[in-house]
Amino acid sequence: MNDSLPRATLLTRVMLAAALVLSAFPIYWMFVIATRGNDVVGQVPPPLLPGGDLGDNLERLWATKDANFLLGLTNSAIVASTVTVSVVLLSSLAGFAFAKLRFRGRNPLLVLVLLTMAVPLQQMGIIPLYIMMVKLGWAGELKAVILPFLVNAFGVFFMRQYVEQAIPDELIEAARVDGCSTLRIYWSIVFPALRPAIAVLGLLTFMQTWNEFIWPMVVLTPSNPTVQLSLSALNGAHFQDYTLVFTGTALSTVPLIVIFVLFGRQIVGGIMEGAVK
């Protein structure tokens, strides 16, 4: 540890602790309300300890036919996992190609990829994309919310920048001298070295896909929803059952928290571990 680095003052620690409490309290309160009844939703001061109604709330949540919540959770898990794996794999392949391979038209293609980031494709392309899904017969099916998002420009650009800075050209050349093919170089050297970038891109992609609402609302049906459509169905009832909404929201948040806890440490570790090995 470098002793010359400045140490955090007491005021800094207090402010950070206060920011942490203010940021985490709404999430904690959501879980608290999910364990209680509707009578405490508007209570002042709000309840701060969990209650004993979580089992009843979950039972009512599963029994709400209009929401199809269990199916929504399952569909969202399938969609988010598939899209995340595809985006990470294809973006890392494209990023490696743009950063380390020399081929005709490389720079114009990269510029074209970057230009697509400046266009709100989802808002401008939602109508032609929906028409395409209808003509293909995919409307109402999960592949309609999976295939259009298997790769994105941000992932390609992010991986290209990371590969450019993290993978030395000398390492690639040494692998070629040893007789490695391009695919072997990618799989054995580049991909392991990209673990921090993969963790960041994977987390961002999973959270974005899990929370996606507009496109699933357009192309899917209430009988085959994602979790966000199920939450919308709970929120759109004539009688506003707040504990049911909070229970569903808390349940839909758990996978994101688990994913972050399991893979968050990869963001800050092992930058060149795979390449050095």
C-alpha cells in the first residue's frame, strides 16, 4: 500500500455512509413493504422492520392470473441470459477484429458502427421492426425480443477500446510465431484477458435487457410476458394492491442483485491474468 496516498477524512466517511444509506433505503423499504399488508403503505413514519406477510403476498402474486408473474420471470431470465451471452461473445469477437486485425474497410466499418450509436434505433425502428416480426411469424414469441438485440454497437466499441489498450501487439505476434490461428489467439489469449470488460458489459447488458419494457410491450402478448409486463399488469389493476406491486418488484430485483454480487468483483480484477498465463 502506498503511504503517500491521501487518507479519507472523517467527514468524507460520514458523507459516503449517508449517501449509501440514502441510496439503499428505498430498496430496503421495498422489501419491507413486500413482507407487510396494505395498511402500512401510507403509514407515517414508515415501518422499518420486515413483517410476517411475505408468504401470503407471494401466494397472492402467483395466483394473479392476469400478471402471469412466474412465466414473466422465466421468460425474462431466458431473454436476458441469451442476449447477454450473445452480446459478450459477438462484441468481443468484433472488438478483437477491429482492434488487432488488418483488413480492407476496417475504419469505414467502425465509423458505421459508431454512427448507429447516434441514432435512436428503438424509437425510430420500432414500427418497421414490428412489421418484420409479424411477417416472420414471430410476434408474441420470445425470439422476437431476443434476435434483434444479439449484438449492439456499444458493446463492439467498448470491447474494441479495451482490446486496443489491454492486449499488446507483441503478445498477438508471439502467439502467431508459436503457430496459433486467429481463432485460437482469440479464445486462449484475448478472451481470458477481457474478463473485467466482459463483466462490465455483461452486467450492463443483463440489467438493460431485464428492465426492457417498450419493445416487449409492443411485440409480446399478456399470455407470454416478460417480468416488466407482469409488473405493469399488477400496477394497472382497478384496485391498487401496493403490497402485491412491491412484492413483485422486490422479486424481480433479486436476480439483478444476485448477478451483481456474484460477478461484480470481476470488474476490478484480473485485467491481464489470462494473457500472462
